[in-house]
Amino acid sequence: MRKLNLLAGMALAGLVLIGLTATADKTSASFTATSTNPSNTSNSATLTMSNNKPNAGDLVNVTNLVPGDTMNRTVTITNSGNVGFTYLGSISATANTALWSDTTNGLQVTVKRGVTVLYTGALKNLAIPASGTIAAGGTDTLTYDFSFPTGAGNTFQSLAQDFTITYTATQLAGSAK
């Protein structure tokens, strides 16, 4: 009987071992799936502008001014970027002659967009308010009427005045895309 118990124990152990082996390669399985969003990109805009009088002396290069002289010039601002903007204009000078500093008898200017007057007064105080929206590829034209007042006296002889007008563009506000 001992032999029988031993054989029965061994048989039982073998069955347990076979059972474990059979269930070991039968792990629980589950289905899987994947999904991707490939090749996503985000590109930032390019804000650039230009004008048709970009070189020194292109806008005004006049000699031998006398009181009462006037100069009429236009400048076309171009949005050469790919995003809309508004822009404003300001002025600066390196020299400070009476043509610049005398706000009554020094150089004067009127700036217009179409028939709308944007600024009129002493050149030194020129400030062009923000434009409307200039779309990508769009343009805006400003007309400058410069004048040398008739009240300018002998102290204005032989003066030279340089100045720079700077246009500064600002992108339109961001939006939901």
C-alpha cells in the first residue's frame, strides 16, 4: 500500500505539474489598438513691411530752400509679410538746427491718408497715428506736404536739416485657429 500511496502521490504531483504547465502558456489575452496624429506642424507668421522710398534722400532731398517753398511727396507702405498689421510713424533727427527746433518758422508738414489729415504742424513733432489694418500683400499711401514758412528770417540761411521717418508695424491680435 505504501507503494500505491507513493505512486498515487507521484501521479497527483504529475497531474498538478501538467496542469500548471498547461495554464502557464494560457495567460489572459486582451486586444490592443493604436492611433496616431503624425506630422503635425505649426508655423509662425512673418511680419515685414517696406516702403517705396527706402534710401537716404528718397523722400526729400531739396537744396536752396527759401521761405515759402513747398514739397509734396508720397510714400507707399507695403505689407510684404503674411500677416495683417497696423503701423504708426515717428520722426527723429541727428542735427538740431532752427529748421528743426523752431516749431513756428522751421520746417512744417501735413500728412494725409487720402483726404484724411493725420498730422499737421512742426516737422519735429511729427507723429503718425496707427493705421487701419493692412492685410498681407496690401498697401497704404501717405502724402506729405512739407513747407518752409514765409516767416523764416535771415537766421535760417545756410542751414541743413536731416531727419528720419520710421514706420513701426504691429501684428494684429492673435485669434483662435
